[in-house]
Amino acid sequence: MRHSQQIIQRVVQMRNNGFTLGEIMERTGLSKTTIFYHIQSIPKSDILIQKLRLIILSKQRILSEQRRGKSTKTYLFIKPQIWTVEFVNLIAHFLFDGRITRTSCIYYSRNSVLRDMITEKMERIISIKDYKVYDSSGGVKRVCYFHVEVASFIRQKASELLKYIVSAPDSHKISFLQAFFDDEGCITFTDKKRLIRGYQHSLPILRLIKKLLADFYIESRIDEKYYELYISKRHNLLKFQKLINFTPEVCINGGRSNSIWKKSLEKREILNMAVNSYKLW
């Protein structure tokens, strides 16, 4: 179909005036192919270049919003919706000694037993195998999962867990407490003191831990100045040892300059010595 010289001149003039291909199509009703044939040799004006740049930026922002919380490629993994003892424990570790960003989940630990436990549970419960391990200061290593969708899911479940655990079954509460004390706990055992201690820079979390311990009739106190929770007295230590305790092979850092043991003992072994020492009094 041939077009009049008048409409062709109009197309050329519009292009010289900085109209985009889409704008010319809208105003003339001509096809994209027809318009392009008559304007392809016309250099883009500064006005047109700026206009096209803004259009591209606008499209990029729209795509970015659509992809928020999603990967650019399909990434299949399991998204458990029912809490179990092990799922509670896994998410709790990311809460206590972890960091969840928009694009990654990171778990920090010096202890290889805990790091291996995290990677094993991530693979078995969520079906995530890909992770990287990096060295940090003081012998601590970072187990890193870099994926937007995984991070979004873990962050969502972490938020849910803090609400759920308050009224959860006892077995789930114990699993939550075990993760806390494995990550943040230690034992003070001297001639004068026998304490189970836990550190956390979030006072609301310390108050939550105190509340959960009280559910099992374990008394504890919080030192808000030093962000520390501690458990004292023999009957409380015995209840903790029986119900919660520390994971086997989770050790203290015996290499620290201020270590009184000068060797890497299991936390549960030190707790056992502290409890048994009461019999000597």
C-alpha cells in the first residue's frame, strides 16, 4: 500500500522533532515497518535520545519491582509450611548466629559441628545444596547461601517463628532453646560460680528466652546492661541439663587468651562437671 507524500513528510517531520517510533505509530496509524523505512536514515536528536533513555529506565524499574523477592532464573526448593522440631532449630540458628539480607542467608560459627548441621538441614529440609564458606576473624567461618528467593523465605519464616514459638509444643520450644544456647551460650564454672550464660544484642529475644525457660520452671535473669541472660543454682542447672543441654561436640574456644581451660572442651562436659561439683560441697 502506497502512502501519500504528505503523510510521509509528516512522519519525517515528527521524527526530526524527537518523536519515538511508538508515538509516530499512535499518531499516524501507520505500521512499525512502514514508519521505520522512512525514518531509519534520520539521526536521533538529543531530545529523542533523552526520551528513549527515560523509557528504558522506566522499563527497568518495572522489571525490578516485578522480580523483587524472586530470582531471575527458576530455582526450585522446598518451602515447609508446618513447623517441626528440626525446622524450628534450623530457622532459630539463622536468628541467633545468622544474618538474613534481601539476597542471602549467612550463618556464622567457629564450630564445624554446627556449620555441618546447618548445611545438612538446609539440604534435607529445604533442598538447598549450593552454599559457600568464607573465613572471618577469630576463626569464625561464614556459611553463605546467596539466593533472593531462599533469603525471602528464610526471612519470612524467621519472623513467623518469633510469634509461633511462644505457644508452640514443648518439643519445639526446647529445639528453639537448644539453638540459642548452642550459638550464644557458655558455661562459667569456677570455685565460686556455676552459671549457664547466653548473650544476645536483642533484649526482646533475651526476654523471649527467659519466658520459654520459665515454661519449664527454669529460673533465669537478664542483665540488660551487658545483654546477657544467666541461669544459676543447682536445681535450675539440673533442669537445663536434662531438658535442653548443649549439642554433643559443640566446644568452647580453648585457644582464647582468656580461656581458663586452655583446651577445647565440650560445653555439655563443662556443664556436667559444674553440676557434679555441687556434690562436693
